[in-house]
Amino acid sequence: MIELYIILGMMIVGAVIAIEVKRLLPAVITVGSVGMALALSFLLLKAPDIALTQLVVEIMAVVILIRATLNKDVSSEYYDYRLLGGLIGIAFLVLATLAAMSAFRDLPAFGNPVMGVSWFYPLNAVGGSGATNVVTSIILDFRAYDTLGEATVLFTAVIGVLAVMRPRGRKTAEEEAGAGDE
Amino acid sequence: MSREHSPGMSVIVKMVTRLTAWVILLYGIYIVLNGHLTPGGGFAGGVIIALAFVHSVLAFGKDEASKIATKAGASMVEALGAILFIAIALLGLSWGGFFVNFLPKGTPFDLVSAGTIPLSNIAISLKVGAGLFSIFLTVTILMKSEEKK
Amino acid sequence: MISSSTIPLFMAIPLGGAFLCALLGKRVKSAADGIGIMAVVGVFMLSIFSVITLQATDGGRLTTAIGNWQAPYGIQLVLDSFTSFMLVTVNLIAFLVMIYSISYMTRYTDKWKFHTLFLLMLAGMNGVVITGDLFNLFVFLEVASIASYALVAFGTGKNELEAAFKYAVMGSMGSLLILLGIGFLYSYTSTLNMADMAERLQLLGDSRITLTAMVMFLMGFGLKAAMVPFHAWLPDAHPSAPAPISAMLSGVLIKALGIYAICRLLFNVFGMAPQVSSLLMVFAAVSMAVGAVLALKQWDMKRLLAYSSISQVGYILLGIGIGTPLALLGALFHLFNHAVFKSLLFLDSGAVEYATGTRDLRKMGGLSSRLPITSGSTLIASASVAGIPPFAGFWSKLIIILAAVQAGYWFYAAWAVVISVITLAYVMKITRYGFLGRIKKQLEVIVEVPAFMRIALVALALICLLGGLLLLPGVREGFLGQASDVLSRGVVTLSEVVR
Amino acid sequence: MNAYLPYVMCIVLFCLGVYAVLAKRNIIKILIGLCIAEYAVNLFLILVAYRVGGRSPIFSSTDVILPDVMVDPLPQALVLTAIVIGLATTAFLVAIAMRLHDRFGTYDITKIRELRG
């Protein structure tokens, strides 16, 4: 599994670069590359569906993020830290890593999932739902209700973006035809 | 408007985009239709379809591209996808419950198999693709209005 | 009236309404109002029926397996008394707020987007409440959260956008912590159904994983509930939203997403551990104090109310932390009361803003002569917040304090009494500066708000007045008693749920 | 310890994201932090699902794959949902960020707080 460790290490390095680089456009592109490395690691971890989705979603996210950085104050030359937040952040980083390290010892070791419930899905995917892709059979049949929620999240985001992007939120006094003084 | 002054990127990019956008679109459709057999499915395929449109908008500029894909059209397709998905869920009620896979399962590894799953995949891909594309268009239009100021 | 196959309707009706709103709202002018009202009335009636149906159901629990895939393999929806209590609270407030916003939201552009997002938020909250599956809870929590971020920014002014950004970033952080907690728990128990998880956790015994996951859930859901170390978003987000949304956010959203989930997980999945309950009580005491003291300093009416929400959530969490049946009854009753009086107060502040154009208490004064209904309902709600008998708020606070004394937590009882004195002080500030005294010259032209808004205000004020009746013997057992029983009975295992 | 090294690296990634959210002043950097934290959470779920020597959870028409050598498919389905939710959140946050830039002319969160007054 050495290639997994290499990719994870590269992701951490990429994340540090993305967070610390001065200009915004390189930062966004670096975070895109971290996402691509994530897709690669999904592929190594035998999750091709997720790898594909992560890859295309990452492209979409990077396109949107780049649109946000174009023609804006691209270089962040000012002092880019909030002191209090930074201290809390570092404290969180150290504490969480330590806590997680002790907690992980109670987890099943990496590569040995318990699969208490999920043995059901591979066994019944073909017979129960007819799909040979077990992940698809889960998201569209066994747990289709989740997928409805997920589609709703996306719908909410679309309506939310439309709502936020309205040029004016409140009507002017004339538009309102004399109902109060705004 | 003459070709040189048209918005968007250079002629080379446009020429290449004419080809690649279709290829990307086709790939997206392939991913959607084979979602129950191979990796992929409605979400990945939907995003790829959205990216095909995003690709052409980026290359040709907003005005040119809005001849084929508008925001109103996108929201229409999105609503269509949502209604299709809800309809599949509700149709299940007459077979015993919300989201029951009521169609015959067919033979495994066939393109037409797995009951409602391919239909759900198509519904979701319409919804995801159109939704993301309209987010992209909305964000782009704000950019344009800003530049005018 | 309600059978187990109709449980998905609690989520499906508002969701379908939202889709219809998005389709028709743009083209047909008044469609959005009509669809919104119809959807909300529909779920409200259903939730009332659910309470009645559960009386007659043995075991007090209705379940349905989505897609006929039995739990723990498929997603299971569970309707028990606690759920139907939350459903009644959420949908009651949503119904009245929806009536109010018919008039209020004419001030904003693109009303159909408001209605769509409102219904999506409602669908998300109902979805969180009725589900029996941990990941499904997360998905609907995200639906409600994203809708609420968008609604906070609905005015698209400077303050709104800044507040919405802060809220959205902190809220997403909270969601990620919750998802990480779910990941830990999944890895440990290898199931997502909450009842099944409870069963497996009991078999596996205590471990550091349970503790880590519990801490993550406390941080994540505590962020959604605005528990004190994670409250920073609330005083910005709640005042910035349009008044009906402030009422929804303060009244029910922080409870459905935060407190409900904390209760459900701590009592029914993990089983309340003494360390966690004492931790919760410390957080609660700090929340009560911080919220109340900061509320005293505010001059912006909505901001004052927002800080007051933090303080009142502290009361609810204190009751939950004490954990005796009496305390849980008090906490749930206070949850209901707070939903009613805080949404009433926010709607009042909206009405004042609608009439006068300001939220600054220093610029108001003597409004009671011009706005009799608004000021009357504000007085009733204020009395209820401050805990003046015989209003509903008095009884719930009394129960929590009594429960603290009964359980031997003298310090917390005294603390709650002290905070309620501070509560009285900041509530007096609203009435003294806003509604009593002589009216200012420039405010003499204002008129009372439109009829729809008045209906909502009067209805909520009536519930505030009569809320104490829920404690009467006979009524109490049916509604509040059963709901708190679900919690005090402790861990619910899958075999109990499926039977 | 080696058995848990991927988990630890994943948590480090998560903490980096949280650090960026808490410590950075630039809105886009905060969004980047959120993205990274989200990657870490998704990665954690997939790591949990992995089985040494396991196969992808997809049956093949040419190759016999027994169900009990597959990796855990359930977290993969969850991550699929989580990725889309993350994209929705990111898109919405970018929209708000662009509106903020529209209104305030800067991405600096402390300056925005000052300008808001």
C-alpha cells in the first residue's frame, strides 16, 4: 500500500501549499490538484464510482472557484492571518491529532472492515435490485431515500444561489405601492 | 457580429470545442446509461453533461452559448428530472411502498435491467446536470454585470 | 388516520410543494402563497393526527421501511411520541409563520424563491425528525441547513450576506464534524440504523471511539443548536434574516437540528453517561449566562432576542442534562414554549420594523398606542419569556428548576433562578423602551400591520397564554409525558423498534 | 501503529482544513479550507471501507467475483452522497463570496467586518 501513503502525503503537502500560497489562483488550482489526488486514492482504495464522481465534481468546483477569483484582488498581500483563530486552529490541530491517535486504537485495523450490515448488499444486489454495480444498487434502491435527500440538497443549493444572486433583495418604496416607508 | 469580435476565446479553442463538447456529452450519456453495470451513474454522468455545456459556454462566451442552453431551459430540465424521480418514488407506492423497485429486474449485465435503477439514473442526471449548469450560469452572469460597472 | 405507510408524507408534502413552487411560482403570481399555505396546513394537520394515532398504537411507535428493505439494511422511518411532539412544534410554528409571511414578504423581491426555500427548510426539518437512520438524518440536516443559509441572505444586503457567510461556514464545519462522527461510529459498529447502532454499542461496551464520536456530535449538533462555545454565528444570522425566518430559525430550526438530534443520540443511541450529562449541564449553564448577559447590552431588538435564544436554549439543555423524567418533561415543555414565544417575539419585531422601519429600541417608544395588537402580543410573549405566572414560560422554567432541586443540583437551580431575573431585566428593556411611554413625534403616523400578520400574532399570543394547559392531568400524559418518556426510557434497540 | 497510519494522515488533513477556516482572513482561503476538510472526511469513510486485497464492489460478466472479497460498498454510497452535498455547499458559498466581493470590494473578512460597521 506504499502508493496510498505517497498519495496521502502528497495531498497533505498540497493542502499546506494551497492554504499558505500568497496568490489566490494558484491556491485554487492547488486545491484542485489535491482533489485529483483524492480521486486517485479512491481508485487505489477500490472505489471506482467515487473516484469518477470525485474527479468530475472536482473539475466543476474548481471551475466555479476560479470564476470567483478572476479579476478580483488576486494577490493577498495583506497580513493573511487572524491571530486568535490561528492559535485556536493550531491548538485544534494538535489536540485532534492526539485524540484521534488514541481513539483509532479501538477501531478495527485499516483494511479489515467489520461489515456487520453491509454484507447484505453484495449478496442481494443482483438478486434484489438487478444492478451489477453494488454501489448504484445501494444509492438507487436500498437507500434511495438518501438519494432523494441528496437531489434535494442540490435543488436547494440551486434555488439558494438564484436567491442570493438577485440584484436587489428588497423592493423600493415605489414598487411596493405605498405600503410603509422602507 | 463578425467572427473576430465575437466574445469567447480564440478560433482554435472554438474549433476544438466544437468537437470535444460533443465527445464529453456523449461520454456523460454513456456513463449515465451504464450506471447500473459499470462505475458511474446519475451523479457522475450528470456532472459530466453539465461540464460539456460549461465547456462550450467558456469557449464561445455566454451570449453565443445561450442560443442552445439558457437558464430557463436548465430550470425546466431540472424540474423535469425532479418530477421524474419523485414519480418513480411515488409509483412504488402502488407496489407496496415508497421507492419500491417495481419494474422487472431483467438479466444481469443487460443494458435494460435492474428495474427502475436506469430510469432513476436518467432522472438524477437531468436534475444534477441542469442544476449545476444553472448555478454556473448564474455565477457567470454576475461576473458580466460586475465588469460592466 | 396515519398509518405507517404515510410517514414519508411529512417530508414529501413540503418537498412536493417546494418543487411546485419552483415550477409555477415564477409564472403564476399568487401560486406560491397558495401552495405554501396548502403544504404547511397539510403537514400541520398530519402531525396533529399523528399525536392522536400514537395514543391508540401499542408500543407508541409506528415504523416504515422505505422501498420495503427492512432495517437495518434499508432506511427506516420511525414515528414515536418524541417525533410527533417535534412535528407538532415545528409545523405549528411553520404554519403561523407562513400566514405571517404572506403579507410581510411583499417587501422583498422574488417571493416564490422565499416560499420554495421555506418549504425546503421545512422538509429538511421534518425529514430529520422522522428518520431512524443516522446518515439520512445528516442528509436532511444539510437540506434544512443550506435552505436556512440562503434564507438568511435573502435580503442580499451587506449585513445579510456577511451574516449568511459566517453562518454557512460555521454550519458546514458543524456538518463535517457530524459526518466524521458518523464515520467513526460506522467504522466501529458497522451499521447506520440508530436502533441497531444502539444495540451494537451496548454489546461492544464503552470505548474511546464512542467518546470521540459523542464529542464530535456534541460539537456538530451543538453548533447547530448554538450552544455557547459555538454560538458565534447566531447573533449575526438570526437578526439579519427576514423576520419570519428569524422566527423559524430561533423558534424551531436550532431545536429540530440541534437539540432534537442531541437528545435522540444521547438518550436513545448512546445511553446517557454521567460524564456527558455533567458536561452538558456546564455548557448549558454557560449558555444561559452568556446569552442573558449579552442580551442586556443590545439595543437592536432582534439582536437582543437572538442572544435571548442562546440563553433559553441553555435552559432546555440544562433540563436535558439533568436527565430525570421530570427534568426532561420540563425541557421539552420549555422547548415548545420557547418555540412559541420566541417566534412570536421575532414576528413582533418584524411587525414593528414593518410599521416603523427601525429595529433600534432607542428610536422607538410608546408604540402601544399605535400598534395595539403588536404591543399586546409582545407583552404576553415577554411575560412568558421572563417566566411570569400564569404564562406558559413560567411553568416550564419552574419544572426545570424543581427538577434540578429534586435531583440535588442546588447550584444549577439557583443559577437558573438568577438567570431568570436577568431575563426579566432584558425583557423589561424591550417593553420599557419599545412599547411604553410617550410616542415619538415622527412615529405618530404609523399604522397597525396587515391582517395576515395580525392573525399570526394573535394566534401565537393565545398559545402563549394557554400553553400552561398542556400540563393539566390528562393532557400532559398524552402529549408531553409520552414524548419525554421516549427519552427517559433510554436506549432503544432494533428488536424493540421492529418487533 | 502502522495499521492506523492512513487514518492519522486523514485526520491531519482534516485539521489542516479546520486550521485554514479558523485562521485565514481571505474568504477564498476559508473556502479552500472547507474543501480540504471535506476531502478528509470523504477519505476517512472510504478508508474505513477498504479491505486488504478486496475487489471493487462491481460484478463482472467475464470474471467470477465472490461477494465476500468485495470492499465495503455502503460507505462508498455514503461518500457519493457526501461529495454532491459538498459540491452544493461549495457552490452556494462561492455565490455568497462573490456577492460579498460585489458589495464590499474585497475578500478580506476582517475588512468586511469593519466596513459593515
